[in-house]
Amino acid sequence: MEDDANPVRMRRRARRITQADLAGEVGVSRQTVVSVEKGDYAPSVYLALRIARALESTVEELFPLEEASHVE
């Protein structure tokens, strides 16, 4: 996924906040936000919830599931 297509980055930019501001608001380092936006780091459920709240979004919007085979 291209960095610009990352939902976290897109939402953060739309809200006009910096990576450092988001990091401070959710209690992580700026590098953690960079890694999340690059797709190099999958946040814990707790962190994903904090990011979603800070960006006034939902976990589902920011961290969509990859298409997987359906198990019936």
C-alpha cells in the first residue's frame, strides 16, 4: 500500500495534524505513527482504538481487513 493511500495518513492529513501531534495524543513515539502509516507496524487493539478516537474515525475505517478466504 502506498503511503498516501494509507487510511491513517489520509485521515490525519485531512484533520491537519502532524505525526508528532497524533503520537502525543495517543501516547506513542512519532516513529510508531510513521510505522503505522507505512504499514510496517500493526497496532494493538488498544492503540488502534486510541488512534481512531484521536482522528474521529473508527478502527474499521482506519485498519481495514485484507480480503481473506471465507470459511463457512
